[in-house]
Amino acid sequence: TGKLLQGTTTQGGKLRMFVANDKYALHVMQDKWGGKSTIEFENTFDLPMEVGVTAMVWKEGVYPKARITVMPVSDDDKSQVDHVRREYILEPVHPDPSFRTWHVTNTFFGGVEAPPGRNVIVIGPLEVAERPLRV
């Protein structure tokens, strides 16, 4: 959660403000037809950087599991470059069962790095849940 950095864009889902004027979350599109949301951003460093996705977590069934894919975007035509695709499954259930009574955030890394330049995070829910995934 937080404000989008300059040059960061989203597609699919809805960016919603909550709690205060400076807190936002992307409510990821979820539907039985495989809706996806994306976040495009710039890695301004000269080396690959690990990408973390912070999401709301709680208990089973509240938020959908999602496939997180990180890949570079071509500067020429904005097409996705598949040969360096990296992905993992985000499970929005708190890893500590004693915390599943609270609605909190957790940051997931999955060992995925973004190379220097423009990159895109594709968030694809794998199921329909009670609430949309919030990242």
C-alpha cells in the first residue's frame, strides 16, 4: 500500500484510497474468466533488484491466491519479453496461524528480480474469493 511513484502505472482492477488520504491499494480484478491486473514500474538501478509485493492477508478464502509474474517491458513497443519471465504463487493467508484473527499486510518476495529498466508485475488471481486481492 502507499502512493504510486512517478512513472508507475496500473491496468486492470481499481486503485482505491482507504483509511487516510495517503494510503492506496490496487484491488486486483478477479473473475472466473482469468482477469489480471498489472503494475508497470522503472528499476532505476544498474543491477537486478528483488521485487516485493505487499498484500492484505487474513484467513483462508478471504483473498484469492494469485500468480505473480515479473518481466521486463520493451522500450520500443511495450511488448513483454517472455524469455526472462519470473513468477511465483502469492498465498494471502498469514503464515503464522495466530495472526489469522487480524487483517494485516504481508510482503512476499518469491526470489523474483526485476532487471534494470521498465518492468511489469502481472497479478493473476487463481480463484474467486470473498474479496479482491489488495496489493
